[in-house]
Amino acid sequence: MMKANIIEKFNQLPPDLQEKVIKYIESLLAQAELRRNKKLQFNWIGGLKEYRDQYTALELQKEALNWREKSTRSKTDRKQKEPVKGLK
């Protein structure tokens, strides 16, 4: 979509919706800035040292996948058990 077309559509909006568009654009710009400034973190390095004598690298990779799957399943189970507000 061309810039002129966007400006034309923006000008057709009532003032209250124009304000919402401006706020939305500002939030997108803030998100983009966060992404640009985000640096990789390596705080996970060494987190599995205690398992190095128990597992090979491949076994540890498989075990970590199992741990993640169990964690995801338990979160899903908890969400399914939570009652929906307004329903009994």
C-alpha cells in the first residue's frame, strides 16, 4: 500500500480513530526499538553441568526435550482445569 493511500485513508477517519491509529503506530515503533536493542543472552550456559557425567550430548538433548514436553503438558492441563469465568 502506498504512503499516499495510507494518508488518504487516515484523513478519512474521525479524530478519535486517528488518535488510536497514532497510538498503535507508536506502540509498533516501540516494539521495533526493543527488538533492535535486544542483545542475545547466554545465561543458560552451564545450566546442565550436573548432567554431563550421566548423559551423552545426544541423550541430554533428548532428555531436555522430554522435560520441555512434560512442562508444556502440565501447563496445558492446568489451563484446561481452570473454570471459565461466568460459567458454572
